[in-house]
Amino acid sequence: MQTTKKTTRHIIHLALDRPASLPSLKYLLGANFGGYTLTEGVGGWREGDKVIQETSYIITLYDSCFTYENSDKKVELFCERVKRLYKQTEIIYTSEQITYNSIS
């Protein structure tokens, strides 16, 4: 049976310069949201004669995985906490209403 549902999708972009930080990031995601999707990517750029490389992460959260009255604020507070913990200069996140179909 197909069901159409609406939810909010939150996408968070961040880079970690210490791969050892990944287990604690996963713990924070699980403790704060329960369900999440974490995608890893490697990127880089050139600064003068040096090539800088970093590992970046895209975190996807759906409101249907966690139930909070003000999920946008919870995601914002999470991003602020992660920015401080991992000494980030910037964390980019977006939130959007989506409609999706579920087949059960």
C-alpha cells in the first residue's frame, strides 16, 4: 500500500580535519536525533603550492525520525554545538518541507 507523507528534511554540511572525531559525531547524532544518514566525501583545493585535502560529511535528518515540537531550533542548536566541539569556522545547513511516498 502506498502512502504519501510530508516531513521536513534537514541537511548539514561539515568538514572534520581529524577522522578520529567521527565516532563522537555519530554518538551525538544518535543521542540527539535517533536516526540519521551520514555521507562521507573527500575534497580539496589549492593554496599556493600546496594542495589541501579534507574529509567532509553530509548529514541528512528527517523530522519523521525524531519528534520534537521545534525541530528547526534543535538542528540549529546541534550545529552550533558541533561547530564549537570540532572547532569549525562554518557549518552550512538547510531545512525544507518535502513530500515523499512510502510503500508498505
